Amino acid sequence: MKRFLDAVAVATATTLALAVPLTSRAEAQTPVWPSKTVRIIVPSPPGGSTDQIARAMGQKLSIAWGQPVVIENKPGAGLTLGADYVAKSPHDGYTLLMGAVHHSIAQKVYKKLPYDFEKDLAPITVLAVVPNVLIVSASNPAKNVKELIAQAKTQPGKLSYGSTGAGTAHHLIGEQFNDMAGTDVLHVAYKGSSPALVDLMGGQITMMFDTVASCLPLIKAGKVRPLAVATASRSSALPDVPTLSESGLAGFDIATWFGLMAPAGTSERVIDKIYSDSAKILATPEVRKQWHDMGAEPVGNTPAEMSAQIKSEMEKFSALATKAKLSLD
């Protein structure tokens, strides 16, 4: 028996001795991520909320990772062109999407999309939630929602609202406004917030819904006038601006989120690293202040939480799109 136990002990010691270098070799063979430039694809033009948050976050992630983080704008088709590009990119973590609530909506309003938002893209984390605000040009005589609705009802089919693209949140919000206010304001789709804002100030469109982060500088400069926010509660950046619910459209509540996503199939190790590093950045006082100054609320939820949020939203927006009879080819 003693010989047997001695033999087992020797065998065990030999196995453990061999396991150490094997483990070390396995760890050494695991590639360090990131080891090169990471791209964040922004599916809208430069200047809007999606772009602002992507650039601010990209700068911080570049410092954390010691690698360049490049922002690339690929606008078009209601933010779906950029999403399709990322969905078809290699699933190695080096091409990410700055996703948004618009993508949850697009999956339900477009009859055909070249990708499946739930199946082809992997959620990482929501970076920010931003209230939407109803704005008009500074020259518009309407000083509140009631006056704007009266203006629209005296000119049915002649006023217009701009959006960041067909099938986006701002398109859906506009149709929800028409439905609840009993108005007939025509939709004009743009490739992003910036060109729509230019036309709003120039008088080419009457009104638009935009994120607070995008139009706050123009509001502060007096170039556009905020009439109401489209969320259930007021915005901390615009505390004196009432909600649409307070303005007579009870129950109106649609916010915009922005978050990082990767092509489906990206390793959990990489996704967890992007999530954990992003969450640490979002928890810093510097970034929290930066987000609040933009009118955004920092989030930093887990991939599982973001996935559940998207699933819930898609059900909600499907019902809203059906009610608004919103369907796009």
C-alpha cells in the first residue's frame, strides 16, 4: 500500500509540474485585446448626439486601452447602413457599432433589412440615455405646445417636421405627436440631426424632435426654441421646459439611448472587457459631468441588461409603429 501511495504522489507531482508550463503557454497564446486600432462606426453624420457620445467615449477608451479608437461616420437609411456594415464585419471586436434606440425601431418598421438587429449584433453596454425635445425655429411665433398645435390645425398638411431618418425614433415620435395632437404635420427625413437642424433654423421645416445633447448649444444660443421634452420627466439640462405630458399629451414618453454593440460571434472575453472598461469610465466624476453637461444620463449596464432592454423596446415600438401605420420598404 505504501508503494502504491508513493507512486500516486510521484505521478500527481509530475502532473502538476507539467501543468504549470502548459497553463503558462496557453495564457501566452491568448492574444491581448486590443492589439491594434479599434473602429467605432457611427451610423449618422458628424455633429449629432450619436457622434458626440461616440467621440467622447472613444477618446477615453483609447487612453484605457493604449490603442487608437477611430470614429467612422457611415450615415444613411435611418441609421441602418452603418448597422449593416458592422453586422457583416469580422467578429474580432475591432469594429464596433454605436447603436441607438433607432435600431430597435427600424427592425419593426422596415419590411426588409439586410441584417437582423437581435441576431446579428451583440449588445455590450448602453452608454447614455438622452431625452428628446420638441423644438421650433426662433422665428416661429409658437411659444408652447398648445400654440404649435393650433398653428398646425389651421394649416393641415402644410407644416412639416424633420427627423434623423425614416424609421428612426424621431420619425416615430413625430407620428405619435400627430396621432395624439390630432394634427397633420408632414414628415421630412434627413440623414442625421445636423442637416435637419440647419433646415429648421432656415425655415425649410416647421419643427423637429431632437435629442437634448444634439440641440442644446443651439437652444442656449437662442437659435431654436424648446417647447417640450418627450420623456415622462423633465430634462436636468432643461429644467424649465415642460414635458409633452404636462403640455396636454398625457402619457407621452420616448427617450433615446446610445450604446456599444459588436458583430454577433464576438468572444465573451472581448465583450466583457469592453463593457467593464466602459462602465469604469462612465463611473468617473469627469465623464458623468461631461454627460450631464450634454443633457445625457450615463448608464453602463451589462450586456445581458442591454439585451433585455432591446427586446422590451422592440415589443413597445412594434405596437406604436402599428398604431401609427408606419411601415417602410
